[in-house]
Amino acid sequence: MLVVIANDLPAAVRGRMKLWFVEPRANVFVSGVKDNVAQTVVDYLHEHCPPESGLLVFQRIKEAPGYKITGRGDHRRELVRISGLQLVLEKDKE
């Protein structure tokens, strides 16, 4: 499983994502692609999206806890690690 959340994607990347992903909300993509395909998609996103895209990617992995979170650019949430567990911290609006 792969979940991609972005602030703003380039039109070409967004169009390509719509081929294999469901987009339940604007710039939120969900797909059940295989792990090796998921890594290819993540690599593509990191290569073709500028930092302003604010990517937040949740990727399924076989090791505990079962997922990996990666980010790129200025996203509105902070990635933190607590006791070895990756979490997403909501930033204050102030």
C-alpha cells in the first residue's frame, strides 16, 4: 500500500499519479501497488517534484512497524521518531 499526500503537485506528476492511484481528495493518492512498484513511484516523486510540493509518503514495509514515512519539501506536518516509531506531528498554526 502506498499513500501520498501533497500540498501541490506539478500537473504532469498529478496526471501520471491518477493512472494508478485513487484520488479521494485533491492531492491525496492511495494505491495498493506492490512493494517494488511502490519504491519506483516514490523515487519518481522525489525526482520530479519540487520541494514546494510538500510530499508526505506513507509506504508499507515488511519490517515492524509495517510502514515507512518519508517527506520532501515544506509540508505542514513534521516527521518525528519516538522510541523508534515514526509519527506525524501536527504543527501549530501560530
